[in-house]
Amino acid sequence: MPEKAVIDKVYETTKMYVKVGDDTVTKTFKKARNSEIRYGREKRAFECFKGLEGFPQLISFDDETFTLVMSRLPGEMPTSLDEDQVIQLRRLVGEMLAQGVARHAIPVRDLLLSDAGQLGMVDFERVSFRLFEISPIWKIGKIVSRYHLYRLINEYQPQMLSGSEKTLLNLVNGIRSAGRPIKALKRKVCGLFR
């Protein structure tokens, strides 16, 4: 089965099984390494987003089978983001952070754009939570979320980035570039021991 594709209203990977209904989405985390952690993170994120527009709403859950039933947001993955959608994306990320949730990445595939032009965000299994405001983990999580927001803005509407946002984007891009050779070496070494 191809990765990252919905076929006959089903999305399946080695880690999850997702059934897309007319009004709901049912996501079951398959028993695998870290599945309980990923399930718990997404469930907790949905609890933080209760009543907020642009985020799925948790309808029910089953802690035994690691299954979440959530409301289905209307729309499809956007192929680009116009200025209004960038404003909406900033609002979504701002509300997410205000609720104490920081994403580790914001790929465009996790955004949905409705026919009415409303942007929504899905998939919250890779997140960090605010335990307290001055937590180093929370501060880093906020920076990572903002970096990914600025990366998307830079890709689609670069003129909408402020000077300080461009500075953060360039700084993190530089750090990531410097770390790539180390990451490649780590993969090679780990591969020797498999």
C-alpha cells in the first residue's frame, strides 16, 4: 500500500490505520514501538483544542485499542497558501501554542483547506506540551513550531515574514545544515549494528 495516500477512504501505514467517514475520522495506532506514546500525545492535544475552530474535535477514544474518533475537518491538502491562508495559519499556530501544544513539524499535508477558504490542521502525534512556561523543553518546542510556520510562509508568501522571523528561519536552517553530516554518520554507524 502506498505511503501518504487515502484509498477508498482508508489511510494505512505500518504505524496506523485511519478510516475517513463523512463526518468523523477514526484513527487507530497499531501496536508498535512508541504507539502508546503517540496515541497519548494526540489524545492529549485534542483535549487541549476542545472547542477551537480549525482543529479536529475529539468525539471518543479507546485506551485499550489506541483508537481516537474525531470530527472530520472539511477540505483537501492545499497546493499553495495565499496571504489570507497564511494569516489563518499564523492564528492556528498561535492558538495551538496558547493551549500548550508545540508541533515538531508542520508539513503542508497536515493542513486542510475547505471550499470556503478555511484552513484547518490535523495530525498531532508528534508534539510537546507545556508543563510550565519557563521549561527549556517548552521554549525549544515553541521555537521549533515557529520555525516550521516561518518555513511554510517563506515557501508560499515570503514577503509576509518580518525581519526577526527571517532571522530565526535562517539561524535554524544553518543549524540544521551543520548537523546533516553528523546525522548521516550516525545512520551509517547504527546500520553496522543491525
